[in-house]
Amino acid sequence: MEVQIRNRRFRLKKGDVVVIGPNIYKQFLYNPHVGNRLITLNFRPEVIRGSATEGDDEIYLSSFLCQGPRFPHVITEERALSREVFCPLVNIHKELPARTAFNRLAAKTYLKGLFLLLAKHFRAYLESRESMNRKLRDLDRLRPAFELLGEHCGEHIEVRDAAQACAMSPSYFMRFFKQSTGQSFRAYLTGFRIEKAQSMLSTGGSSIVEISQQVGFCSQSYFGEVFRDLVGMTPRAFRRRFGAKR
């Protein structure tokens, strides 16, 4: 399996750990002849900010918010840290969904331990605190655009719609978006739609035609072409390999 992060590609092996910051373009590229299984963890920074003492949150979140263009992203299975990271990942998943106060405390505790391991490992690659704060401000300015994608990705979205949501001119928005995410808005939108389609194909019962419409593609054939180009297999093949067993 390979993963594309911004304009770089990384080849992954069993046991590798991938660390990707918020709203950075990513796309996992599957080999249809090889079985793949991912354990993923997505979180909101507020989970840490609301539980850490002042200043500690910058340390915990630094591995995600201070990723420069040369950030390595992948911890290979050969490193002992890969196995150290795997244990808290599994423990966090066991506490989810965190329905009780005990579950929430346990998940946050495992999460902070995991983030501390990552911060220590990546500290030589992290950008400055000023850069971190600037990225946070940039992402906050783009938040209306990300919310627009999340709520209306099945509809026709133009650059001007996202620019208007962020109170920017279209030309400035395009430059600002690419500078902040490493990807053009149109490429990011396409990747976002395909990622959502992957989730729907693996977990839902909707037909491929329905899914293509729900994520904003005008035709199933075009959806299939884009999906194959980005994922490496057709939507049907992806569902057969990764769909939930019934």
C-alpha cells in the first residue's frame, strides 16, 4: 500500500504508523491484489486542549500541527516506537465510544501518552511555535470551507462558494488554500469526496450509483474513473475487498 500526502508518496508495510496533520491532503492507494487493514485514529484538538494545563497542549499537538514540507510522516515497523504506538491505539479503541466519565478519562490518558511519544520522536522535524500558531490561524480561516465540504460535498461546489464562505476573493482563496493545505481546492475536494465514498462503500449498503451521487459526481462512469485513478481499483472491487461482511 502507498499513501500520498500533499505531493509526496510513501510506501507502507505491515506495522508502519502514519502521522498526518489536520486538513492536509492525503489519499491511501491500495493494491487490489494485496489485503490491507488499517487502524485509524481521528480526534479533535479540543480533546487535548480541554484537558491539558496551559502550554502542555502545544507539546501534545506539535506532531500534528507543526508538520513542515519535509516532515517524515511514517514510522516504519522496524523501529521499536511503532510497537509502542500500537498499544495505546488499541487501548483507545477499546474505550470507544466513550459513554462514561471513566471511558473518557481513560481514552484521554492513553491519547496523551501516545502524543507524547510522537512529539519526542518527531521533535527534530517540527517547525517553530510561531509556525504552529500561524498554521492554526490559517486553518481557522479555512474552517468555513471545510465545513462547507463536510455538509454539502454531494452538491455542486465552486471555488467561489468556498471563497465566499471564508470572506475571501476567489483568487486569494485559491492561493491561500494551496499554501495552507499543500493541495489545490479542486484536488482537495475530489480527494475528500473519494475518501467519503470509500467510507460509504466499506460500511454502508447504498448502491454504487447512489454513493456516486451522494458524494457529488455527475455520473457513475466518471466516479469510477476518478476512484480508480486515486485508489487503484474500481469502487466494486473496493467494496468486495473492504466492505463489511453481512
